[in-house]
Amino acid sequence: MSTTKFSLLPPASNTTYLCSKTPHIVCSDKRYEGAPHFLYLPHGKADLVYVDYLPSVENVAAWPIWSSHCRTASSSTATESQPPCFRIKEIPGKGLGLVARRRISAGELIISERPIYAARKSLCCAADQTYENGIFYRAALGNLSEHARTSLLGLENSYPSQYDLVPGILNTNCLEIRITPEPDPTTSFVGCFPTLSRVNHDCTPSAYYYFDNSTFHGQLRAIRDTMEGEEITITYAEPYAVRKDRQEFLQRTRFFICECRACMLTPELQCLSDRRRENVRNLINRIENEQFPPKISLEELSDVLRKAGEEGLIVDYARILMLGSQVLTLYNDLAIAMEWTQRARRMFVKIQGENSYTVKKIDDAIRVQSLLAVAPTPLKI
């Protein structure tokens, strides 16, 4: 959290004031204009606190989804007779984590739940409200339901002792969320979940976390078959980063040293792994960051696709299929482009679900390719 200094009175134990009862909105700091606000949802229950500036808070409060059922800490398909497909248990060296109760098939929705805490990642607060004293964060949790607050405070805290417990827990367990239907690169939001935040890291994970803005639910889906007794994992780091960069990121942000299989390879195999991941990263950056997709041969695309598969980078494999299909469409390999697009769609349905933003964008690409396929004159680049 960034802080901006203001000319203030000595620190107060409680700087909040109630703005509205319905919806339940609280200003975090009555001492200055433009302070962040806390919104408690659903109306009348307060199982979630949303933290942002007042215009955004008022907009979110008016969303119709808050009248829908809020699922927490349970599989979307679980019933009294059929328990969730996972259990929460102690993982040696990792604390609590999720373990499969049974075989989980690739594409299966493991859990869908709303966060307890959701906030803009960068907020300006008074200089006397810091990570060290936790005043701002404790105030945000103050009007949550007892059940929600207890669930949140039961999460792991990996931050150093000079940090207050509450910001330590929030920073340890935050996952990226978004409040707009389409990804917005100019803003970043994070959320903490009662169960999803317990999923541990692996550099070659078995599951993928995706935030569904339309329901304000975080979703966890298996991206490969997961056997009974196997830990369910996601990645906290960029999956195509080399080992050194992954380790530095995890130690800086999560305060642990990763000892997953991908990080414990022999030096020779680690070098090969790093080169493959670098190839994947370079290709994705090359296509995504140029204003117009560059001309890349089918052979090079296929080679990097193979390397992503060898590394077990399932999500990046799907991204290469999607991005590669764009390149192939532009440069007249339309038949292969259409095949890659269909493969990308099938994979992203398994990774993010049928209604995800990515799948909708792929469907748009399929419509364009279908028009090009019947056009009397092929597109020339």
C-alpha cells in the first residue's frame, strides 16, 4: 500500500465514520477528503468487505449480483451426500493446503467462492496508518460478520514480525481479482478467500485460479488430472520465469523458498528447463507486446509450443495456441490457424470455464476466421 503524508492531528485509535447504513459504507479516515471507503456485502450479511475510493464503492454497491447466493469454502458441486473433491490438511513444510479426496479430472471445477476481503492494490492512506500498526486494515475488518472475520484471521501469516498481523495475513494470502468485465491494465485489485487462499504454490501447478467478475467468485479448476491424495496447487510466480527469478520473487513477496520438483532439478536439467521457459516467455512477449503481431514461422511456433508442453506449462501452452493462431491468420496459414484456435478454445474452457473473457475473445476470433475462410480473395499481408 502506498502512503501519502498529510498534515494531521496525532494518530487516533479510530478514524472511521459511517457514511451509509444501506448500503453499508464506512469512510476509513474522517480527517481528510478522498480517503478510501469500506463497503460491506452482501447487504445485511457483511461476509465481504470491498475497499476502494467512494465512486467505485458506490458503483459496486449497486451491482445486482449481491442478491445471489454467496458460496464459501465448498466445492460448487458438493452436497451433503457428496463432499467436496478436496480436503484441507497439513502439508509438510507448507502449512495447510488442499489435497484431492478422489481423482479430479482436467477441467473440473474444484471450488468457487467469493472473497472475504477485496481491495484496490494501491491505496493512499494517512502516514500514521501503516503496515506496522495495521490501523487501516483492522478498521476494514471491523464490521465484517464474525464468521467471515474468523475465517480470514485463520489464514497463514508469513510476513516478518514488524508487520501487524492483519496486513501480514492479507498480503500473504492475496490473489489477483478484477472488478471490470474486461481486464483493465491500468488498475489492479486483490482479494483474500477463506479456502482459495489456502492453495499452495508449485512452479508446475495442477490447478488454475481464475476470477469470474460476473459473479464475483474466484474459481479453481484442475488443469491436469489430479490423483487421490495429491496436493492441489497453483502458481504464485510467472510460470515461464527461470528458476532464479521465480525464487527471488517468492522470497521477496511470500517469504519462502520453493522446493517444488521444477526447482529441485539437477544443474544440467535446470539449465535445460530455464532455456525452455525463456523460449516460452520470449515468444509470448514478442507477440503480445508488439503493436502488430510479428511474422513467426509455423516451425518456430510449434517448437516453442512443444517446449511449453515439456515444462508442463499448461496455461502458457494454451496461450501460445491462441497467440499463434493470430499470427497464422494474419500470414495466410488459415487452415492451421483455425485448428489452433479450436484447440486453444478447448483448453481455455477447461482452464477458465465456458463463460470466461478469454473464451469469448477466442469465439470472436473463430467468427473472423470463418468469414475469411469463405472470402473470395484471401487476406494479404
